[in-house]
Amino acid sequence: MQNLTVTLIQCELTWEQPEDNRRQIGTIIDDIKGHTDLIVLPEMFTTGFSMNALANAEQPGGATEQWMLEMAQRLDCAITGSIAVREGKGVYNRMLFATPGGVEHYDKRHLFRMAGEDKRYLPGQCRVIVQWRDWRINLQVCYDLRFPVFSRNCEDYDLALYVANWPTQRQFHWRQLLIARAIENLACVVGVNRIGADAQGLSYSGGSLAVAADGEILLDAHSDNSAFQVVLDGAALQLYRDRFPCQLDADSFQLQ
């Protein structure tokens, strides 16, 4: 496996202003052409974690998806993050994964009932693993992090991505769960969270992380507003799996 350079964008989000958010994120990443393989944005990066699902939802192939595709083509990289997308009669919290060749997506399966997300959005039905530059990447959104069965590595991914709006009051959980997901799945984990405050009065302190398969913290963004880069070492990941193959003793299971 080749190395993978990942850029984590930890930033404030303007409430329900997609164009403003695309503009400010575009400004942050303008200078990294040719210097990254993958850019990871927070959950609902165009609006913040809003329950105004119908008002904020874009159609498939809408303005933000096109912006991501153009960005991927211009920077020759992949770019991912989630937005609200209307499909049929419902709205999904949809994680888009854009590459120069097109866009794939994952719909958030575990909806955060404590904020009423389960009343405003439809749940996804399956997990999604994409392939990019030699890496198999498991797409996950925020609350999914609390459900280890759903993110169980069946020897089918190398990197798990978690995009989030994870509030300050549960920051300890965010950090510990990201580390746990890496260790138990023998996979690299990248979690990208926002900072600042939203219109609901919730505070977000960032804490975006990149974690190696053995639990080592490779990057900690703390509470800074910036783009952060980390190089994930493909050879080191494979060597660790070869030397500590606990996946060979894992219990088999099926998701219902």
C-alpha cells in the first residue's frame, strides 16, 4: 500500500449558509493543490447540524456536490464531508466522497435521536466502503462512532473516516472512541469535527484526530481553526497487521 496524505479541515460553520461555508472552506484549501490525496470536512459542513432538513436539503447532484467534484478535479484529490440531501420524499444526512472521476455516497445509518435527527432524516441501510489510491475507506458519520458492530472491520477496509458535529460536553467520548475504533479494527482512523458555536447554543471544540492502527495519535488538531495534514503509512499499517493478526481470532457476525 502506498502512503496517503490526508488533510483535515477543522473550522467554524455559518448556520444554514451553504454558499458562505463553501467559500470559506475553499479559501482554506486553495493552497494545497498537489499536496494531498484526501480532504476531510466536518458533518453537515454547509449548514451546521440543523434539523431544518427540508429547508436545507439539496437535490442529488446539487450545488455542493458539483462544488466538491470541481474541487477534487482541480486539486487532483478526493474530498469528503456530509450534507443534507433530499431523495424522493425524505432527506438523508449524506456523506459525499468526490474524486476527479465522480461522486459516491454513504447515508448516515445511526441518527442522533437526542437532537431529533431520527424525526427529520431517513437512516441509511448499509455501510459504504470506497477505494481511493490503494486504500479501502469506510465512510462513517458522527453518531455512528458509538456503534462498534457497524464499523467492525471484516478485513475489508484500511481507513475509517468519521465526520462530525460533536459537542464540547462529550469531547472525552469522541477522543476515546476514535482511538478504540482504530485499535479494535486494526485500521487507521481519521475523525474531523467542527469548532465554534451553532444557532442552538451548542459549543464545539474540535479535537479532530488521526490515529494509527495501534492507537498512536498521529495528529491532534486541538481547537484550532485550520487545515491539518497527516501522512498515513501504508507499509507500517500492513506490517502491524502482519505482526499482530488478532483479526484471525475475531467472532463472525451479521448485521440485521
